[in-house]
Amino acid sequence: MRFDEHIGGGETVIFREKFEDRMRRIRMAGRAVLGQALPDDAPWYVLCVQTGREQETGEAVRDCGAEVLVPMRKGKQRKRRGRILPAVDEVLMVGYVLVRTAGTAEAMSGLMSFERVVGVLGGWERPFPVSAGRVQDLIGKASGGRYDWDRECSITVRAGELVRISEGLFGGNDAVVITPNGQGKGDVVVEVEMFGQKTPVILPLAMLEKL
């Protein structure tokens, strides 16, 4: 006999609503610890957010006192009526936001309370920490134009090719190319295995190297 058959459909709905309401209150309470003071070498954590909502989500988390980074880079130059338009800034890590906060279950629960957050890299119970040094390196290279869309690279890649991610948050991992890139610039979709599952990630070609 199923649980809802045992206690009745109506009671199941009430129980579920009470449980969801309790979890919502717990998550909202977790926001209070997001602004906790941390040392300069404290690690960062990676929020997985809805695509296109990176800056919006970053601002919402920042308003709760947490240190937040949404790395940017120059996007692709575009043409309109024969004129080349200046490249505009765009989000470097599509679908991700960096947050420096305590790595506790309470803090992770608080992060999960934001509307556009869909997860925490590594899982909210055991979130994946990114060292302060790696984040500083990423921000420095992004600011210097290394990951700009139109920056020329010395490699091209084919679909199905095995490559190594040499920089950024996923540096040191091997990946399989999903979308080929023979232009020597721009982005590539790769599939990288992390935490027991394969995850597609959009990366600048400059972050990859041949094996």
C-alpha cells in the first residue's frame, strides 16, 4: 500500500504543503549567514543558475551580504547593415555564479532559496570549493581579454575529440568536444565528467589544450 493510500489523498497534500513550507523557512533562514565575514583566502562556491539569469541572481545574493562574482568578457562582434558593431560585455561562465560564503549546510540552503538557482556545483551537502587563487587567476585573465570571443587561439577542435581543460574553474579535467570549432576563436561546448556525472559546459577555446 502506498503512503498516500494509507493516510488519504487529502492528508497527503496537507502533509506535503507543510513539509515544503518548512523547507522554505529553513532555506530563507539560511540567507542570514551568507554575509558572514571570511578570510581573504576562503574558497568560493559555484552556483548553477538559469541561463541568462547570472547577473540578476548574483545581485540578489549580493544583497544578502555575500561576496559574488559574475566574470565578464567581450562578446562577438556583430554586423548590422554592413556596419561592424562594437563588441559588448557578456557573461563568461554561462549558467554559473561564483559566491564566497561559508561552506556549511545552512549557507548552502540559503543559496538554494533564490528563485533562479537550480543547484550548487558538487551538491549542497558537499559543495565543490574553488580556491581563491584559482578565482583570482580566472578574473585576471578575463579582465585582460584572454577569454574574449574574438581572441585568436592556436588550436581548432573536432566533435568527439578528447581535450584537456587547462584553465578556469574546471582546469585539470579532460573533456569531450561536443560542438566543433575550426575558427580558432570563440566558444566550444564540451562534456566533462564531474561528481559522477557527465555535464555539458560552454568554454572559451582559450581554456582548452590538445592531448
